[in-house]
Amino acid sequence: MIKNYFNKLSTLQAIEYVLLIVLAFVIPISWQLASKITTLLVLMIPIRMIAERNKRNNTTGNKKLFFIFTVTYLLYGISMLYTSNITEGWQNMEKKLSFIIFPLFFLLSDLSYLSSKHTKTIFYSFMAGLLSFIAGNLGWGLFDYIVLEAPLQRLLGWEITKIHPIHHTYIAMYCCFGIAYCFIELFENKSKSIFCTAFLVATTITSTLFVVLVESRAGILCMILLYALLFVWLFLVKKQRRTTIMAGCSLVALVVMFFILFPSGWQRIVKTQQTLSSNTEDIRITLLRAGIDVATENWIVGAGIGDRNDVLVKHYEKNNLPCGDLNSHNQFIDTTISIGILGLLSLLTYFIVPIVLSIKNKQWNFAFLLFLFMIAFNSVFEAVFESQTGILFFNFIFCMFFFSAFVQKQDKVQ
């Protein structure tokens, strides 16, 4: 069966395809390893361009639109001309390389060999990596808890990701994406095998549990909203009303059970609501207010990629705010502080262009739309593009979705 995915591919195409599969697998596990594989993908661009220079690119669609998604990085580069903190600026430029690497890879590479089944395999590989990450950390945590009699806290928050520590917001994002993609696959892919169904169900359930365990407030709220949208889609679009009711009841029972066993995740949300209702201001609200003030002062061209945090810290100190050296915890504000209104608009193109094309083509990739919703939602509570765990994940998955939805030749393979 594996041969069916490679029998029409050249040697270089097969190597590139394997790299895409492996990259998808390791992104939820280790951004350091993912960065190394990304480097290999970049090296494949000139190698294939030289070796296959006489070959015609048969990919159809809106491939040139990938150039639009390089603008964000170019604006960050321009801001290096007026930023003061050069060292910090170059570190951030290096960190944000994915914003130009992946759009250029999909723009310059001949990926016409990728069919729908090929791209689906890449997404499934990400899910396999996610499930491996969850299973490994859960297994180690349960061993410590049961055998070594570690406290229950070993299974919660930062402690649960001991194999490769990841900030809870980002692993919650990975899990939310896993939930959305696997849920849609369960009810949209009619040709899946029993093994495939079991894999999708296992990934959905374990991802739901892990969002609760990592205790990310934004992650839990995002998961609840995603499930609400998924059930609306299943009820109204797929018209599987009986299935929706049964699945909904099962999910409610499952989530309630998770929160009973691990109540601290829900308690964090309740505590946040109580804080917002009291006279005590949540630190994120303080950061939001400060970020808006600084963004307003620098909205034209921004403070520069190297000075974005420096201007925030100065604002904190000037107004006696207990924020230390924290960033704004809002990606839209953070981008505006860095590169101004043009930077914010360039960032918004990632969300606007796919929606416009979907309306124009009258074709809706619901998994893609939920991915965009999930990123936008978390960007309100976290500067998700200020960490490699967020940058690599977003750019790779976004470009894969964009290629699949608007560039790739469509076929009937499920």
C-alpha cells in the first residue's frame, strides 16, 4: 500500500515528500528537530530546480498568492533599518524565518506530484506525532503517579510535558487542531478503514483530555468553542442529527468526567472569571491595556523588531505596572508594536485571503477555517508568533492547507 504513494514519484520527489511527512510528525514533538528538517526542505528547492529544470510545472490554482505571505517577514526585515536593539532584532529575524521559508518553498517548489491522498497523509502524520507526544507524556506521568507515588500535580500543567516541555498554550493549540481535523475526518471521510477510525477517535479523545491536563485557560475555552462549531457543522451541514446528539452527549459526559478527575483546569477558568468580576485586574488585562497604549504610539511603522519589548518595558516602568519584561500576550498588538499598521494588515492577510478565496470559489474547507479561527482566538491571549513552537506550526500547517485548498489539483481520492 505504501508503494501506491511513491510509484509515480521521482527519487527527488520521494525524498521531498518523505521530508514533509517527517516534518509534520515532529512539529508537535520538537521544534528543534523540526527546524533541522525544514533546513533540508530548503536545500531541496535548488536541487530540484537544477535537476528538473526542463520539467514543466503542472500545478494549477493560486500558487503566486504565496508571495503575499512573505510580506510579513519582509516588513520585519525593513524594521531592522530603524530598530535600536540590533542583537534582539537579528535573534527575532532568525526566529521568524518560517514566515518566509514556507511561503517560498510552496511558491518555488514543483509540488504538482502531491495529490489529495498525499497531502492527507501529511496531515495524518502530524496527528500521529501529536498522539505519540500525548501518549508518551501521559505514560510517563502515570508511571510516576502510580509506581513512584508522585503527587497528582505530576499529571497537570507544566509537569505533564516532561519529555519535551512545551508552553501549555501551544500544546493546547496542537491538541485543538487535532480535535478539529480528526472530528471532521471521522464524519467526512467515508472510505476510512477500521484502523483509521480507531486512530482518529483515539487522537480526538486523548487530545481533549490533554487540553484539560495542561490547564491552559485559552486552550480550554478554544476547545469548547471548537466543539460547538463542529457540532453545528455536523447537525446543519452534514445533517447527521441523531449522530450529533449522541456524540454531543458522549462528549459532555467525557469532559465532565475529565474535570471531575482533574478539577484544576476548570478552577483556573472560574478563578479568571472571579478575578474579572472583582476589583483585582488580571495580569493579562493589564498587559492588554499597556499593549494597546504602546501600539497606538507606534502604529505608523512600529518600534522595530528589536525594540518591541523594550518599548513595552519602558511603558511598564513609567506607569508602575507589575509586568516585568512580559510581552503584550496579544499577537495582533505585538505585531503592530513591531512593524506598525502595515505589519498588522500583512498578518491579517493570512486570515482574510483564504476566506475571500473560499467565497469566490464557493468551496469551504471547514478544517482550514477552524484552524484559522483557532489561531486567531489564541492570538488574542498569547503572542503565538513569538515562539518557534507557534511559528513553525502555524506556517507549515497554513501553507499545507492553502496549497491543498487553492493550488493543488483536486481529485476524488478521500
